Amino acid sequence: MSESTKTTEKQEPNPQKIKWKSVAYYKTFEEAHAHRLKFNLENLNGKPIPVKIRRCGPDKSKFVVKVGTPIKEPSGE
């Protein structure tokens, strides 16, 4: 019998690439979406600013607008 074994490296989770900051809270999605559209008009170094809307609050009844800033990768040696 021949043994066929494969060595696999331990796969680590992906590092976080964007730090998210809560900007505003709204009662309706439409209000939050209007706020998000304002950020889409602006650019960060020629790239669009990452903006997302998430549900929050008791029973997920509110909406929060979050703005992302890229995290710099630590430079190697």
C-alpha cells in the first residue's frame, strides 16, 4: 500500500482591509440611502468612498450609514 498524503498550510482568516465608522442613524432606508448618495459624489484619491447601510437598533428597526477608510498594510522588513 502506498501512502498519499498532502501537506496543507493552515489557512488563516482574511485580514480586515477597511475600517468602518458609523456616521448617521435613520428611521427609514430612504433617508439613509439619500445620505449614502451624497458620499458617492465625493471621491477619495480618484476612488469612490466605500459607504454601506446596515440595520441596527432594537428589532433591527433603524438604519446606520457607515463610511470606510482603507487600512494600510504593515510594511515588511
